[in-house]
Amino acid sequence: MIALRKLLLKIAAAAPAVVAMVSGVALAVSYHVPESNLWLAACRKAALQRYPGELERVSTRVSGATTYIKLTIEQADGRELIVVCDGPKGKILRAIAVDDE
């Protein structure tokens, strides 16, 4: 039993996992990062390269087989832009200026 626990702890340390002790038995549960979180980095980089500024908000929307990532960026001159990115491709689809009026 101790050898099994050591083996499971080694597996848990080698891969992203959560180890839970249930009734004295170690169970390894794998952790999966949602794909939209992985796509966010590419979309964020592309949006801030094209439209420099400070990232204010991020949201995602799934439509059919595509995940869209909406990023709100405040530029240095105070203007606010909403940038829409195709998540899986990491490409900017459009940018919309937000009027405060």
C-alpha cells in the first residue's frame, strides 16, 4: 500500500494532477486546461500588438464550432476598443471603437 502511494505521488508530481486521499487510498485526478484559456494568450498578444493599450476586460463566446474572444482595450489616449478574435486561429476579426457619449 505504501509503495502504491509513493508511485501515485510520483505520477502526480510528474504531470499536472491533484492528489486526494480518500479512505487512505491515493487517487490521482488529471487536470485539463480549457482550450479557450490556451487561445487567450495568442489573442491577447495579437490584439495588444495591433492596438497597444491596457487590457480592461476579456470574455469568450462559443458559436457553433468557433470560440470568439472579446477583449476590451483602453488606449493611451483614453479611447476604448472592443477587439474580437477567432480563438482557435488567434486572428483578429474586427475592432470596434466604443463611444462614451
